Amino acid sequence: QVQFVESGGGLVQPGGSLTLSCTASRSAFSIYTVDWYRQIPNNQRELVATISSIGQPYYTDISKGRFTISKDNAKKTVYLQMSSLRPEDTAVYYCNFQYLATNPDTWGQGTQVTVSS
């Protein structure tokens, strides 16, 4: 069962900013770690950032210094604020509970981010 609905993607110029959101479709949310991933066609999905159940963020080399992950437990939503965007950030962005990452049935449609002038 799909766990999240992602939104907020779009077309942005290099150097611009976007904020992505993903909202959980079930009541149990706050106790789980959530990951943001991205995928370019014909490539593997790659981890962008993680937020723990207590709100501790973790960034990969992709996101460090440019992206901020946060969450609102009351809204069951995780955010990814992206700045200084580059053309290589162009991808479909997804989020999911970390413990469900290997279950293909739990991934949503994602949201497309295109960075282009």
C-alpha cells in the first residue's frame, strides 16, 4: 500500500529553490524514520535526506549544505526545502518510511523536479 503522496515539484531555473512535501496516508507517522529519495530514468533510486522519528536530520552528499529536511507530525508531512538547485538535481523525488524502502508496493508516484534554464 502506497504510504505517501508527494507534491511541490516543478520547473525551476539553476540556482533556484523549491520545497517538496510528502504527506502520509496513514495515521501512524511520527514514530518512524522517513527518507527522501530521487531517481533519474534508468538509474537507481538514490537517498537524498533522512529525518528520524524525533526530528533528527541526516544529509547525504547530494543534499548537504543545500537542502533542509523537516517534518510536521500534526500534518503527517515531511518537507524537503531545496536551494541552489542544479541541472543534475533533475529527477523524480519520492519519500517513504525507511523500514518500507525495500517494498515496491509502498512507493508513490513521486514529484518531478526539473532544473533548467
